Amino acid sequence: MNRLLVVMLSCLALAACGDTPQPFKGSKKVTADVAVLDVPSAVGIAVVPVDGLPQPLNGQLTAAIAKALEVYEIPAEPVPVNQGLGFSLEGRVVDKTTANGSTTADLLWILKGRNGREAGLYMQAIAVTDQQWQLGSLAAAAQTGRDTAEAIAAIIDGDTQRAAGATDRTARTAAGTAKDAGASPAPRPLRVSVKPMEGAPGDGRESLQLATLETLLANGVTRDDVNPDVVLIGSVKTEPSVNGQEFMTIAWRAIAQDGEELGEVKLTNNIPKGALDGRWGPTAFAIAEAGLPQMLELLSFAPRF
């Protein structure tokens, strides 16, 4: 990874690089240089300890949430602090009442992107015995974790009403109030499906797919793999280069639901041969962020179906 960073970043500082491609900057110009984090990491959600929740219940709950997210094909890991994973899931106890041997509390969950921006909020009410609160309970943690994971998966999919537990009646009432007030309904977020990055070495097929998706979600796009407005088809191609390097091309094609091709974002660079044959980690996010401005530009022209 260190050798990769040297190659990716050195040409930003040295005028002698001449026509050497900038770090994953292709025919569509990227206006900002990309800072790549030099830490090994996975792609997914870092579930950090809950502020105000005692151990061992705290650790049991974060582990249960990470496990439950696997059902939704969302990689997650309970960790003391996020050191490079995609999203962070932070929770804290905002209200707690103890009476008659039972403890009730509200847990506020905050889902944050790598840039620290909030991607969603979820308020969860829990009720356990005083003994479970103080000494822990795998069963209680598992049930609570499943409910949390369902809400977080809904937030990631863009279904905020399902995440908040809103009923159809609540939705109709809110819509009616806005109509009566003469307010224009907010434009529906663009629904996008991001396909695996075909041809990518190492774990890039899935990690760059997820990094692209998470980067778009943090910028107002919603995920829909059933009825998307746009499908992003990704590909990675490597070719032999000089001096023990290989030339890598990363591309995303944007195709609207009616079959119209909106365009392509392409990033290129020479990297040390085999540098990405293993875990991509934060490099996947750096690449996704490098292509983000152009992806958003392409998506802005997409019709909504």
C-alpha cells in the first residue's frame, strides 16, 4: 500500500511528472486531488460503543447489530473506534427510566459517512430488566440488534419512513398537510443501482462497488436494485506497463431505465504491479470520491421514472 501511495501522490508534487496521469484522473477532469488514507481497512459500517450503555450489554449489542446487518448484505464490524471503515454507526442513551425492576431507555442512533456527515438518524425504544441492563443479556441484545439493523438498512436504502417506523396514515397526513399549505413536494431522490466492478483484482469487485454506493448515498442518492432510475455498471482493466508497473483503467457507465446511456466516468493511473491484488480498503473510497463529481454530473441528467 505504501508503494501505491507514493506512486499515486508523487506526481501531484513533482512538475517533472509531465504527462503522467494524475491519480485516477481520466478524460473527465477531477478538480480536487485525492488524499488516500494509509491505513488497512475493510469496507462497511463501523459499529462503535453506545454512549451511556453499560458493559457487557454495550458490547453484546454492538456485536449483535453487526451480525444482523449481514442479513442485508451490509458488511459491519463492532470496533472501539472507526479507523477507516465506510459508515460509522454511533449510538447514545438519551433517556433512561428505572422502575419496578425494569429499565426503559431511548437509544439515538446516528449513521455517519466517512466525511463525518450524518446519513441518517434512528430513535429506538428498548425495555429490559434491571439485571439485563447491569449484567447483560445475549437474548435482549440479539432482539434489539435485529431491530436496529433493519432500521439502518432502511436508511441506507433510502426508505426513511420504514426506518422511522412511520405508518401509511402518518405519511398520508404529512402529504395532505403539505398540499393544504400549498407547498410543492420535494423532488424524489434519484434511485441508483451500483453493479460490481467487473475485472477488478483482489476484493475490488465488491469493495469498490460498496465504496461507490456509500459515497453516492452520502450525497443524496438512494439505493434501489429493483426499480432504479439509473444503473451504474463498473469495470476495471489492467494492462502491462513499464518499470514493473501496470496501467489501470476504472470506469463507470451510467444507463437510464429506458436504456439511454448517459455517459461514462473513467479514471486511469500507473500503479505497481499487483498493488491491488489483495484488500483495497480505503483506496476504494479514494477512487470512488475521485469519480464522484463526474458521476453526480451524469446522474443530474437522468430522468426519473
